[in-house]
Amino acid sequence: MPEKPGYLYFPGCSLRATGVAYEESLLELFRMLDIPLHELNDWNCCGATSYMSVDEGSAFVLSARNLSIAGGMEAPDLMAPCSACYLALRKTQDYVSHYPETARIVEEGLKAAGLKPLNGVRVRHPLEILYNDIGLAKIKALTVRKWQGGKIACYYGCQAVRPYDEVDRPHDPMRMDQLMNAVGVETVDYSLKTKCCGGTLTGTIHDVGVRLNYILLKEAVRKGAQAIVTICPLCQFNLDAYQAEVAKESGEVFDVPILYFTQVLGWALGGNLKSLGLKRSIGGRGLVRKWFTENREVLANA
């Protein structure tokens, strides 16, 4: 580990694929905050989604491998931006602590791979880090651009705040709203902020997944939001990629930008348009271009 303090960073699969804009904006934001992120050595899939459904024990071992490697890097905090990754890593720690059979399976799996047992690595989400470690006051003081995009709805999804409450409180979480407000972005009272987007239902029971996304989009627009900001790559993908299909099924057209909270924060602090992944949006592409190119320096750097 480099001497300069920072955080271990676990990208997970999504941030290297459909959620690449999340990683781009996260890295740019932490660079501007002068906080080093040290990518976890030889990381692997966290074992979320289908793994947990098919073989929970193997899923725990997959997740535990990452935690064991993190422990060997002698860093107390491992940052997991993806909600599914965060939940899988925390669940693994929890189950190993409370269920002897799970602990045995994990211990045997790690031993077979030549890895050490789990230790006290603390799994954290960037939302909680920005709110608690950096703080609203510092982020507000570093803001250099004025938001031109109207009100937004902060959408947390169902995984990051339940069943664990370290990221934010399970009912009516407000940390993302407060961070947005700190950089001058007005948020709406979005009552569906922790309602499930359907997750992988868009790939299994497709019509149900599309319907759930319709409900989220419609309520955000009804509350006067011009965009939705999220902390979850799967939520972002569903709400962004299926807007045309939602319109076809419902007869209601939604052209709503679905952004990562790190993109908005990074832009407000002066980040580069391309580095923040702001050209990757599907929904509301024209609005994104308009909002984020108001300042000449953004146009010059894009």
C-alpha cells in the first residue's frame, strides 16, 4: 500500500461493463478531492445475484476471497460502489460472524486457495464515505459550478440501505439528497427512493421489470424532477436503457437523464465532462448535453 492514506477500491463487474460511467465519475471525483483509491489486487466477482440463488455457500466463498485479499493489503476500509457488491460483501461478513456452518464453508474455501481467514476489513460505500469522512461543508466549499438542470429525484434502490444501515437509514434516506443540496442541486420529495427497480427481472420476467421501471419514472416526473440520480449501476441501467420500451408499453414518453450521484458531484466540483462519463447517457441525452455544457470551460475540456 502507498504511504498516502486512502481507500481500497473494489470495482466489481458492473463498473467495468454497463456501469463504466460510475467508475469514471468516481475516480474523477476522488481525484479532485485528492483522496487516493488503491484498486484491490486480483479481485473477482462478489458472488451476488445468480450465484446467491444457485449456491449460497460458493457465493460466500467468492465474496470472502475479496475480503481476505483486502485484509492482506493492511487497509481498514474497502470501498464497494456497486450496491450488489456492497451488500454481498457485508452479508458475507455478517453470516460468517453469526452462522458456524457458513464460517466453516468460507474458512475451508479460503484455506484451499491459500488465503488467510477474514479479519476486520470494513466494507464501505462511497456515499457514506463522502458524507461522513469528507463532509458536506468541504464538498460545498469546493463547488465551482452552478447547476442548471432543475430539480432531481434521488433514487437509492433497495440494496444499499437494507438490511444494513451504514450507508444511510433504511426509511427515507437523505444523505444523497443532502450532498446534492450542498452543491446547489434542488431535490424533490421522492417517496419511491428505496422501491426496487426490478433488478434482473428485465432479463427474466421482462414485463414485470419494465412495469417497475415505469412506476419509478412516472413518479419522479410527477414530483417535478428533471433527472434521476442514483448510487446503483443496475438501477441506472434499467431506468436508462428501457425508457423507449416503457414509452411503447405505457404510451407515456419519458426522456429523463439517469445519472450517478458521483457524476453530478464531480461536475459541480469542476470535473471534466468526458472523465465523468457524462456523454454515455441514453435517456435525456439532449438535456445532459445542454445542462453540462453551459460553462465555457466544460466545452473547452470536453
